[in-house]
Amino acid sequence: MGKPMVRNLMTAGYSLTVYDVVGSAMEEMVTEGATGAASAREAAESSAVTITMVPDSPQSEAAILGPDGVLEGTAKGNGIIDMSSIAPSTSQKIGAACDATGVAFLDAPVSGGEPKAIDGTLAIMVGGSQEVFDRYAACWTCWAAAWCSAAATARATRPSWQTRSSSPSMSRPSARRSSGEEGRTRPERRLRGDQGRTRRQHACSTPRAP
């Protein structure tokens, strides 16, 4: 999941710093234009927003709250978007830690699997403040065909998304996703992957606006 999402951000013109505990996965992204980091902390030090995509709650907590984790590297006023599918209690714990340090946090699990991640047509269910959601709106258009946000965080409202979604409840970006240059269109990606069967322990990417 993480690699095609990174590719779609780079195609849209973002500069990324990436980290993965599986060195070969990170090196693959580096050869395609990303900058590699030695830890999640180092990746977070280079950008105003850090995005994590990991298999489950223990890995998410370790990647963000653990030693050399994202929260050690980021700064007050920056943001963390956790796109892992994890337990609400873990998201609550991570969100509370972020709140205590002045870091914005969005809980943003995705649906669609690796094929949709490759195509940029995921569905994203985002929990967090509307202001933070809007701050990173450009990212959603790189990844998703549809997304919804909840005024209260997802970690507190699951699974009642339909009753807490923003207005409009679902937003669909144009089929043409601009990279910042008028008329430039992101090419379609129809790459064969492992269908999400192999999941990385830690993966984080930190985009800087093009």
C-alpha cells in the first residue's frame, strides 16, 4: 500500500523523504526520486506532515510514539496522518500524545487494497478536525476517488461515519489531477503488485508541497 501511495505523491510533484524497516522497499522509492531516511524520526524532521502506513496497532504505535519515532522528529504545528487500519484505542493514544505536543493528528484508514492504491482510487475515512483535514486536502486527491471526514476524530466515532461525515459527505476529485502545471495530467498506473499480501512493519513518507 505504501509504495504506490508514495509514487502517486511524487507523480503529483511532491518531494518526499521516506523510511521503511525493509531497506529494499525504501531503496526502490529512492531510485524513483524520494530521499531515504535512517529512521522514522529522521523522516519526520524534514517535513511539515508525516504519513504512516503500517500493518496494525503495535507497529503504528511503535512508528509514531516509539524510540526514533515520528513524534520525536516532528515539531509543534506539524501534522501526522496515520493511514493504517488500527484499533480505535491505539488511535486515541496516539492522538492524545500528539495533542500534548501541539502536533495535529488525523486518523485516516483506507479501503480498496493495493490495486486502488496504484490507481489512486482509494476510499479514505478521515477522522480529525476539519481545519487539519482541509490543510492536507491536496494529498487526498493524489490517493483517492472518494473520501469523507468526521468532525470528531475517527478514533472516537467509528463506525458511525455516515452520520458524522462532512458536507458534502463524499468528495470526488476530477479525473485530471494537476501536478501544479496547467494541463499536466498524472498518467494512469496499472502495475501488478502483491495485492497487499506483504505488509511492511514501518513505512512513513513526508511530503513537501511542490
